[in-house]
Amino acid sequence: MEAQKGDRLLMHGRIVGQHDRVAEVVEVLGTNGTPPYRVRFQDGHETIMSPGPDTVVQHEKMADG
């Protein structure tokens, strides 16, 4: 898994009824875009995490110059 600052991590719920969660990568702590990442959830909570296989990286779209 590789992510960059500004990318979003979509974490799928692992049990029935659990909603997906989205977090923004605010800092990459690993080398070459690898985990761990400092992330911020939509409610403002920040944590350091190494995402599991139930997580998908949604890359930030680059603005046209």
C-alpha cells in the first residue's frame, strides 16, 4: 500500500451493519509512501495507523496547471 499526503483511506466495515470510514492522510511516516500514516477522520479525530487489507487508497486528484 502506498499513499501520499492528501489521499483518502476508505476502510470498509468488517461486520454486518458497520459503516465504511474515511480518513485523510495528513502525514506519511513510512518510506516511499508506505505505512504508518497519520490520518484525520471526518469528525476531526487524528491517529497513527497502518491500514489492513480492508482499506482502499483513494488518491488525491492533481489540479491542472
